[in-house]
Amino acid sequence: MTTAYVGPAPGCMLSSGDSRYDSTPDTFFLAYRGSIAHNMFVPSTDPKSIDDIDLMGFTFGEPRHYFGLQEWGSRGTKEIKSGCYDVVLYEIRKAVSLLLQGNPNIMSMLWVSAEHTLVKDEAARVLIENRNLFVGKHVYNAFAGYAHQQLEKMETRDPAELREYLAVTAELKYRGKHPNKESGADPIPQPGDSEHVRDLSGATGEVRDAANWDTEKLLARLRHFQRKGENLGYMGDKRKQLVLEHGYDSKNAAHLIRLLRMCIEFMQTGEMVVKRPDAVELIDIKKGKWTLDQVKELSAMLWERAKAARDASSLPPEPNRQAAEGMLIELVRERLFSA
């Protein structure tokens, strides 16, 4: 039976007060996001694991960011890679702006479980205590937008394109010419070297083509794929292999089902269930244990339930922007002038 992983990733752990994630001293709220927060993390020891380890934080800027000319980060956002962690930080004004838009990823911070929280000071507690200010039917649109993205990505991977990408990257690594491959990490194969002789007799057409191309053509094809960005370039090679194996992107499928269920729950209760009670089933979907037809059948039913929950919801139509802005002003004022 599949079991859900709870807590930080083995061998790559942070604890409360650990500052390795960032050099910003004014982060007042930091928590795991994504698969760990959703109770859906698949450890790297599992051959089906393609999960990243992600953190999200809210922070205050310095006085110059509020009274001077310099903005904080890039429009209020910083993305940082620290060891095995991917961290995204939002300056408090940017965070509140996204909360008012009903962004599900940001909203999840206000309902994240204590076991997945690393930093939470008084400002974070104020946000959580006032999370009802951000609750409204408008959140449905944000959930629906994200779910539609997952639905589209789930089936839009071109198998031939994925096979070519994998063949190109493998051939460049074989030749020691891949731009992301550290110099000298592996010996560059030499003609006649028995350890590097390849048997291409059973290779696919894409692998044979790549083996016959010169390095410049291979690099040109790699750049072409990287420019495709979100649709292809961000996917690791292992995930591409799993898409070919399953016939669809099972990670997108799991996100789709999770988002729709969270949307239904939120429309009914005004509460966000971040740590998923259905994690075992969602992990099975992510591992490709469901067929594409099963995923599509369930998602179609959940779409109808989500729309019905929205129509029957007793939530206010919009967030309380005026009260949220007043809270924001007080939090910034307190942080800047309390010293």
C-alpha cells in the first residue's frame, strides 16, 4: 500500500531558526510548500520520485524599499536556490496583493500545518488570525485557472519531441559537450574506448539521429527545446521519461485533482485543506498508477462539483480589501518604527 511522506525531505532538512535558506533577516513567515506541504512528497529513494523541495516565505523590506527608490527583489519577489531547496520569498505588500487575488499557492500559507512551518513570528500570526479577510467566491477563479493549466499540460506533451530532447541531451553528455555538465565530471569517450562503445542496434530513430548529428546541430536543438520554456524546458529528464512511460504527465494530473478538490472544499467552508487527507490516492495518480481515462473521468466530475459548490457558496463575493490594507499598513508601520 502506498504511504504518504510527512515532513521535511530525508537528508535535506531545515529546522526552525535555520538561516541557510536566505540572507534576508526580515523573513517573518517561512514554510514548506508544494508536495511536502500537501503530504504528497515522494522521497528520492523512490524510482518514481520527481519532487522538488520547495519553501515559501513572506518578508519585510528595509526602510529604503518603502521610502526610497529601490524596490525589493524583482517587483516584490525573490527566488533563491540554496542547496537542495528552491525558495520563493514575497515582500509583505506583494504577498498581501496576491492573497487578495485569491492565489491558491499564496493562500495555502495561511492554512499550512504547524509541522511544515519553519518561521512564524507575530506578523505571521496576525495574517493567519485575519485570513478571513481574503476569503471569498473570487478564489474559485484562481483555482479554476490553475486547474485548467494542469489539464492542458497533462496531455500536450509531444512524445516524439520528448524522445528527441532526451536523445539530444544524452548524446551531448556522452560527448562531454552538454552546457550543464561539469567539466571533467565524467571521462569524455574516445574512439575505440571499449567502455564507451554504444550498441545502437535497438535504438529509436531519435537516438540514431542524434548520434549522427554534429555537436553544433545538437546544441542548436538543445537551445530550441530550452526556449520552449514552461512547456518542456523546465521538465527534468526523469519526468520526461515518465511522461513517455505513462502516456501523459501524471504529475500534472495529480495537481489537477488536488486543485479541484481543494476548490470544492474552500467554496463550501472558506477553509483551505493544505495537508491532504487524500494524499495516498494523489500519490498513486502522480506515480502513474491511474490511466488517463480514469483521471479525465474523475476531473470531469470534480469540475461539475466545483461549479455547483461555487454557485451554492455562502462566501462573500470578494475579499475585504479595505480591512486587509489597513492590516498591512499597521504591520509595516510596526516593523519599521518599533525599533
